[in-house]
Amino acid sequence: MDAVWPWRVVEAMTLGVPVVAAASDVHRDVISDGGSIVAPEELPEALEAALGPDAARLRVLGQDRSRAFSWASTGERVWALHADL
């Protein structure tokens, strides 16, 4: 399976939707500490927790993490890279 950039996950975190994802390299890189990353067999329990006792915490963590992904910061990094060349 090809790795696909999880735009919907970033959008969900931006909107404050608690995120639960199956463990993968892409999810670890993008979600990091902004959501709950679990083994596939742990998804039912993690979803239940994300919709209940962990909801508020995951909202805050996700919104914080989503700030790492913005067009403005990406543009700044591209210009910095260009200036370094």
C-alpha cells in the first residue's frame, strides 16, 4: 500500500475533532502527540475513549498539533531554503 498524506486527519485536528488512527509510519509522523495512535485491534476501545473521557484532551492536543501544518509556515520554509541555496 502506498503512503498517502492524511489531509483529512490534519483537517480534523484543526477543527478540534478527536483523532484516533491505526498505527502507521505516516500517522506517527503527522499526528504525533495530537491524537491517539493504536494497533488496529485496539481501535474499538480507543474510539470509545475518544468519544468519552479522552475527548476534551484529544481536542486540545489535536488543535495544537495542527498548527504545525500551515501554508504560511510552509511558504516561509520554502523561502528560507531558497535563500540558503
